Amino acid sequence: MILPEDRTYKIEVIDTWNETRETVMEGAKGIVWFDMPGKEKMVVMAMAE
């Protein structure tokens, strides 16, 4: 994922089947990598901190 460098972001993965939310990274900026579960219907959300 490529994020702007001028802010930091909290990245969450939302499992729409199990209705769960997991924070996978905080303080993210620039180019970031993280593992995704191998399931369908997953959402990635990056929120400015």
C-alpha cells in the first residue's frame, strides 16, 4: 500500500464474514507491507492518525 509521507496512518483489516476488525499497523506512512488473510470479502482501511 502506498500512503502519503506527510501523515501517519492506522491500518485495519476488516473481516466482513466474521464481523471482526484487526489493527495490523500504526504509524504507517510511505510504502508499507502487511500480510492479508487468505479469505474473500476482506476490507483494508487506512485512517489518518
